[in-house]
Amino acid sequence: MIPTPKLSHLTSEDYNDVYEPAEDTFLLMDALEADIELIKKLRPSLCLEVGSGSGAVITFLANVLGNSALYLCTDVNMRAAFTSLKTGLANSVDVQPVLTDLVSCLESRLQEKVDILLFNPPYVVTPSDEVGGRGIEASWAGGTNGREVTDRLLPLIGKLLSRTGLFYLVIIKENIQDEIEEEMRRQGLHMAVVLSRRSGPEQLRVLRFSRASDPVPVH
């Protein structure tokens, strides 16, 4: 079992402004662990987490893969970007946070370069007027079907992924998985459910998307 990153450097004051790692965070880490042999065989050189929050997930991946890759993460919340940096440092890995909305300031430079793309989005169904904040609410308010933020990133995935790249996405039942799969299919991406777990009233899932229906390393 791969250990969870050290988070003891974070305090309740941090969690006033930054999403505290919860069941969805740990499910995404468990999904990466379940796929870790596949991920290692792909020999990723650039890994990106969108909406990194505490930085726990991108740090987890960096701990496993080591310094053979560049680890970028983005967040619209300045406190979250700084917290992601602190989490990397506390775990002796080099995580490079970028303060931006999704991938806005990176999109043109990362086209077809991202080998591992991670997104645990704000997926909670809320009124649309709760979406778009830059504080902790940005970590959970998903608007209609809990998909308003996710739907802004999905059309970019096919442009960002490298030839053998993998995209991991956390969803709940209310996000309507079939619609997400159809959007990704239009981009030539295949879907697999890596893990599923119930957490209270939520049925969480981690989906994996790739250009190949059975992703294998290309040498």
C-alpha cells in the first residue's frame, strides 16, 4: 500500500480557505494506486492536476513516480496554490503550482504534452450563481448537474493529452456519466471506471480516459 502524503503541516486555518482532503481525494489516490503499474509503464514526463486544493493528490503521484516527471498543478484559489506548494515541500517533492482558472494560462503551451491529467472537480449540484468563486466554495460548487466547471474543461482534454496520456476524473451519480462519456468519445477518448465507492449519500467514481481502449505503453 502506497502511503498517503504527509499533511501534518496543514492547520484548521488552512482548511478555512482550502478543501480538506476527504473521501473523494482518497478515492482518486486509490485509483492512481490501482493503475500505478500502467502509469509507470507509460513513463510520464509531465503530470498536471487541475484544481489541486491541498496538493495531496499531485504530491501522492510525485512520491510514487519520483523526479522523472514535471509536476504542475493549478488552482483558482491563491491560498490553495500556496498550500499545494507547501504540501510538496513537506513531502520532499517538487510540485509547481500555477494560479489560474482551470488551464487558462497553460493551454496553448501544453497541447498534446500532458501524460497524466487529474481533476477532482467541484461536482456538487448547486444553484448556478454559487459557481465561479475564488475561495473555498470553488472546490465544491458545481452548478447545474454539478457539471458547470467540469464541462468547461472537458472540451480541452483531447487537445492536452499526449499520445499515450491518461485523464482521471472524479464524478458522482448526479453528474450524468453517460453524457460525459459521450463528450469524450467525440474527442476520440475511451472511458473506463477505475474505482467506485459510496460516501454517505454520494456514489463516487473515478473515470479514466485514454486514446486507446486498452492503454499500453508505446515505445
